[in-house]
Amino acid sequence: MTDNIDTIIGSNPESSLLWMQVRKGSPQMKCIDGILRPKEYPEKGTKILLGDVASALIRVSGPHDHIEFISVPTFDEQKWVLKLKSSELIIKIESFPYWGFGLFSKCYLNKVELNGSLKKRSKIIFDLVVCLGRNPWEPTFPYFWNRITKFNSKTHQDKWLELINFAKKSMEEEIEVINLRYIEVKKRSMNKNYFPKDWNEKNSKSLLNDVEIDINIAKRSLHDQNAAGLKRALDRAEAKLIEADPLVGLQNDEILQNQNNKILTVDNIPYIDLVKNEEE
């Protein structure tokens, strides 16, 4: 541990280092050849107590290329260092006791370093808090927590909230982007100049009604801290906007027309009598 301010990083452009209170030692897992495996895995391995924080982090940050141990536990099954790697994020989790020699699971904390885009990191932290159903920055033993981390609980809370609020703002912006597209498409849907041949105006209006519903679902999901529900609603809205947009239909008609104009039929291929040309 160091006294440098970098030991706790909130919404830093490149990385985040956060401290998390463990409440439960379960689930029990295995380490086999440095790789994390389920308890039921048939091969023999080192027993691991993963803990509720690390288990939740693995769930909300997946899928991963691989999950490997940098340091495998020996006598203490809950003292280890783990690294998760994916295409967008690298997460290093260090589990160790900060009070009472680790007699209880609540005596442990997880020191977690996240490297990746700020948007991705903040989203992971947002999902983690929702998944745990509690505030991981609130320690069971504040005095010893402050000594180990070098910062008080209020400082920890502020850094966590920086990331959580950044994630909320990002999701609000995603909703607004879809909402602005909805307004534009709705305007075009009422202008017959944009209608391609055989355009189904009734279907377009029905789809736009569905888009409005999906946008409202996304807003409610954000209020309920349901990031997965928000994403599903926005994905549905985006797909329906493409189908409901007469300009997209018009552009598709033009593309097809251009392609048809470039296709040479057999009747259009000029006939050249090579034999006659040779004789001449």
C-alpha cells in the first residue's frame, strides 16, 4: 500500500482502483493450473473461496477470454490475486484480510483495479452495485479499513459515485440519441416526399408507436438501475427505427434500381461476329 493519491482512483481516463468490502466467502471454486474452475470440475485443484464481490464482478464483466490466478492461495483460501481479461477490459482482484487475521469473511476486502475505457469501467461498477444490492465501499470495520486503504469512507464513497454517475449520464445520453432519431423518423414518416414505392405507412406508424414505448421502458429501466433492461429496450427501438424510416426504404429502392441498371441481360449484350471480322 502507498500513501499516493493513485491508490484510489475514481473516474480516471485510463484506470480505476477501488476497494470493496467482502461480506460472504462463498462461492467455493477451484484453481487448476492457474485457471479458475467450478467446484464440480472433475480434476483436483486448490480450494478457493471466491467471495461475493469477485463472483459478482465476474458475472457483470463477462464474457472473458480467460480468468487466471496471479497468486494462488495456500493456507488461507480467501487470500489470492486474480486477473480477468476480455477484449475491452482487464480486471485485477486482490483478496486479503484487513482485520482479525481473516477469521470471518467480513474481515476481507477486495482491492480491484480496472483498466479499459471509462465508459466500460463505469458501467461495470454500476452493474456491480446493483448485483450486490449494497454499497461495497461501506466497510464493516471502518478504523482498520481506513488504515489499510489510507482513505476514509467518505473519500471512497465519492470516488465510487463519480463512476456510478458517469455511467448514469452515459446511459441518459444513449436514450437521448435514440429519442432524437425517433423525432426525426417521425417527421419523415409524415412527409410523403420520402415515401418509396409501395411504402407501408400504417406499419411505419405502428413501429414508431412501439419505439416510443421502448424509449419509455429504457427510461424506467434507468430509474430502476436495470442497465440490461435499458440496453434491450434501446436495441429494440433502434431496429424498429430502421424499419419505420421511409428514407431508409427510399435509399434501398435507389440502391436496387442502380444495381438493376448495371445488370446486363442476354438481350442487351452486343453481338460481335468474330468470324466475319477475321475474313474481312
